[in-house]
Amino acid sequence: MSEGGEPGSGLLASSPLLEDAPQRLRWQAHLEFTHNHDVGDLTWDKIAVSLPRSEKLRSLVLAGIPHGMRPQLWMRLSGALQKKRNSELSYREIVKNSSNDETLAAKQIEKDLLRTMPSNACFASMGSIGVPRLRRVLRALAWLYPEIGYCQGTGMVAACLLLFLEEEDTFWMMCAIIEDLLPASYFSTTLLGVQTDQRVLRHLIVQYLPRLDKLLQEHDIELSLITLHWFLTAFASVVDIKLLLRIWDLFFYEGSRVLFQLTLGMLHLKEEELIQSENSASIFNTLSDIPSQMEDAELLLGVAMRLAGSLTDVAVETQRRKHLAYLIADQGQLLGTGTLTNLSQVVRRRTQRRKSTITALLFGEDDLEALKAKNIKQTELVADLREAILRVARHFQCADPKNCSVELTPDYSMESHQRDHENYVACSRGHRRRAKALLDFERHDDDELGFRKNDIITIVSQKDEHCWVGELNGLRGWFPAKFVEVLDERSKEYSIAGDDSVTEGVTDLVRGTLCPALKALFEHGLKKPSLLGGACHPWLFIEEAAGREVERDFASVYSRLVLCKTFRLDEDGKVLTPEELLYRAVQSVNVSHDAVHAQMDVKLRSLICVGLNEQVLHLWLEVLCSSLPTVEKWYQPWSFLRSPGWVQIKCELRVLCCFAFSLSQDWELPAKREAQQPLKEGVRDMLVKHHLFSWDVDG
């Protein structure tokens, strides 16, 4: 099939999308012959979900698929139809599961919906027909592949597919692209897959285009700055749509090696022009414009196959393994070896359909299968939590360089549990008292300390309740106490990466990713209420366990006086054990959240934030799981909290103690309406009232 206006013409620009009738007949004949049907008897539902590979089929694909047959043939050539038929969950169920997934990925998707194809009427405004479909597809992909989440490359590819396919078929085509057609980690946060392919491309240029390689070396041009986007979107964002269809015909049949062949073909067509360029800027601009200048599909495909048609998947994979090892070595030094996991394959969220409650009651569950399912479920829960923890850790390492040296591999040794208590005792000592600026404060006199919002000030004196003395950038002076917020650094050093009032992303990672993973662990094996309408939620278990444990401590006065027991001093100087800290945190959350009738899910997330702030989340888990009577009351014998597996979870959570969180307990609560003086006016009146013009900054 020719995508041009006239048969035999490969020109793309200014020509409508027409089918070549003889080419369509050749495809029909091939399908009928392959499936051994009489002419006129063949329908799509009678054609197999995948087409047998043959040289004849490849030549047909290379010549072009008739446009009217593309939706059905793309599904079969790529393997997407097979995935659709074999999936344990339907697309409708996946969409339902992802509809409430208010994560960082969901927010990023929402921001990019109108940026993907702003000039296309289908995606130009929120009311356009394609926008809700694109949203559902991308959110479903982010839910199904939690390690990937959302990548802008997937948005562009999905939007182009939606122009030609139904929404559900687009989703399964994206699954085939992510799982089969492209290497793992292509769309992950590290982009390791596509970065590796840029190195492979550079190696192939040395082999197939030595003159161009010499030119790039002489002018020190980093080709990946241009071509990475070509690969990440499978050319969707850079070539004319008619050429894209011809490229995708071949891509869905042969896989990712087509990306290399077509790129080499494009570079070869412009090689002479590049060599004659006068300077580096001219070369860079010419390279950037190459895809948009490709107008003849037949010429490009012919050149690409003659130049690099001998390129095999084996050769590409060999180079990929080699360059991936180099990349891992480079990035492993920055991210820590423990963060570079699951590079060999894309990991799906487990989507096993469970028996309905009625079916289980009537027919029971197969014991062996039920046991396997429970074991698999426990493994999934740990994997999900581990991934959530790594995401939080990577956020800290990217946002705050001083965290790059933190070891992200959990310590499972017995000695580590003893060190937990020692660290808990020692963590309150030896830290400065600091505060974060809430507003800008301009310095007018020498004895004043000027600062900007979010600056971190070291407090020298708090003798006066209204004006404090502090240091910033080597300067010392007084400032209004109301202009700052004292940081809780009894056990940590403040990091902007963990402050949800400054860095929005940490809120999404904690409340949107980590908290659901922890909640799933607490829900595993939670006993259902015996009466209809009875409450069943991890928060109720935590409330009871925290109360029981703190009562046990109160019963023994002596145990509260022995200093070998772990303790922490709160602001009033009282001795707090982890049990007491948990109890107080639960009560504090209840008081603030009950006032606005917050749900128990919100309470649980807020409590987790408090635990992160205090760096005791792992110790709280130990407290809860050690309350055996309460655990046995609330959980099934096979649950995670009643198995030894909770010790592993404690070790996983301990990793988060290396990072400094400053999360608001009331972040999800409605803002309070306070009829008070504006902060600046109140401070101004206070300064006049106290006449603090001769403040002694050395006091």
C-alpha cells in the first residue's frame, strides 16, 4: 500500500490518506490462503489472534498495510490481541481500579493531557473527544505498571494510536509495546532502556556510517540529545503521520530493531548535507530537522533496508547487554546498587481474579490454590512496599545531594534490631535548634537578621517570646519569632526534600504511594466483622493495640524509670517510649481529624506521616505486631502481621529513617478559617508595643 495520493508515489506531504486497491487485494489473498478459507468467507473473528511469520508476510508489511485493515492487523502483528484475550482482568476492570489512583503519576498525566497534541482537534481542549480516552489509557497503564508510572513518551504514542484504534485496543497495544516490542526500563523513571539504545545507535553509526561518525566526533556532538526523543516516542512526535503509519507497520511486526534501521536510513539520506555543513550549530540543526524532512516513505524504507536490513535482533541485544552494564555501573554509583532492579523485564501489577464471596461460601476454595494465592499475595505486598520506599528514597537523593550516600539495601541481621534501640536513645542528642522562615523579613538595621521565605535559621536565643536571636550565612541578629517555625530536628537534620510545605512531590509519594502500600499490609488477613455493618479497618486495630501497649507500660512504674529502655524526650522534657509516642500520635490524630469527621483512611495516612517525622515507623510496626492478644483478635492466622514476615517489613521501613521528613499531620484536612490579624501586621504591632529598638544580639 502506498500512503501517497497517486499509486506508486511515496510523497507524503499534502496528499490524502488513500488505500492502494491492488495492495488490499494482496493482503486479502494472503489472509484467505493462510487460513484456508474460500473467497468471501473470511471475517476478522475467524482469523487467528497472531499471524504466522513468513517472508511473504514481511514483504507485505514492508509494502504497507491497507489503512482500513490496520486496526485489526496491528493488534495481531504486535501480540496485543493475544494479551487482550489472555488477560485475567478486562480493560474495564483495570480502568475501574485506576480511576481513584490519585498519585503523582495521575497528576502528571492531568498536566500533560492538553500538551500531548495541542494542534489536533481530538486533544485540543478538555472537552475534546480524545482527552478522557487518553486519560483513562494512561492512568490504566500507570496502575498496571507501578514501576513505570507515567512517562511523556507513552502519552504521545497512546495519543497517536487513539487516532486509529478504539480505546481498549490502544491500551493493549501499549501493553505490547511496553512488554514486548521495546526493552525493559524504556519508560521507567531512570529511562535506562532508551539511554542504552542511544549508546547502541552510536555503535551502529560507527559500523554503518563511518564518515558521519567521524564528523560527530570532530564537532563533539552528542547525538542522543536529538535521537532519544525519536526512540522514546517511536517517531510519533517527529515525523509526518503518513510516514509514521508506514514505520509502525514494520515496528509492530519486527520490533525495536526497526527504530535503529530507520534512524540509520534517515541519517544516511542526509549524510552528504551534514558533511558539507560549516559548523557544529549547523550540523546540530540539520540533525534535528531530519525527521520532518522525510517525505518519501518508499525511498526511506528502501534505503534503510539496503543499508541496515542485515541488522539482527541478536546483534542488537548483544550490544544492549554490553552498554546496559556500562550504564548500570555509572548510575549505580549515583543511585546505589539496590535501586537498579528489574531491568530484565517489565513487572506488571498482579491481576489475578479471585473467587467471589458467594462462590467461596457455596463451593469453598481449593486449599492448595488458596495457600498459593496467599503466599503470592504476601510476596506482592512486600514488593509493592519495597518499590514505594525506593521511590521515596530516590526522591530524596535527587532533590538533596547529601542523601546520595545513603544505603538503600535493608539490613536484615539480628544485630540491626538491637541497634534500633541504641539509635533511638542517641538520636535526640547533639542537634542544633533551627527554624524555617515562613515569610520574607527584610534587614533594615545592623542588629536585625534578614531572611527569605523557607530559609533555615540557627536559633541562638529564645529568651524573649516575641523576638529571637539567630544566625544565617555567618550573620547574627534578631528577628520576629512569629516569622519562623521551629523545626523538629531532635533526631534528624532538616531537608527541603521532605518538607511538604515546600516540595509537593513528597506528599504524593508518601500519601499516594507509600501509605497505600502500608495499608495493604495492614489489611492482609484482617478479620471481617461478624455482624453486617460492623467496622473493619486497620485504624481500629492500631487504636486498640496502641492503647493496650501503653497501659502495659503504665502498669510498671519501675520500667519507666530504668534508662536501659528506649526513650525520647518530647518538647516538655517527658520521657516517651515508642509505645507512648504511638499512643500520643493516635490521640493527636483522632482529636484533629474527628473535629472535621475525617475518614479512617485519612487518619491512617496522617499517622504514617507522624511516624516518618519522628523516624519511628519501623519501631511502631514492632510495637503493634508485639501486641499478640490484639493481633490475634483482629487478624487471621495466615495474615502478614501474625507471621514472622513482619520482621522483614520492619527492616524495609528502617531505610526511611535515613531521611528527614517534615510532613504536616493535617495536610488532608480542610484549611481552618481564622479571623486573626495578618501575620505581618501582628508582628509590626508587637515591635511597637515592646520598643525593641536596642535589642542585644549577643544576649
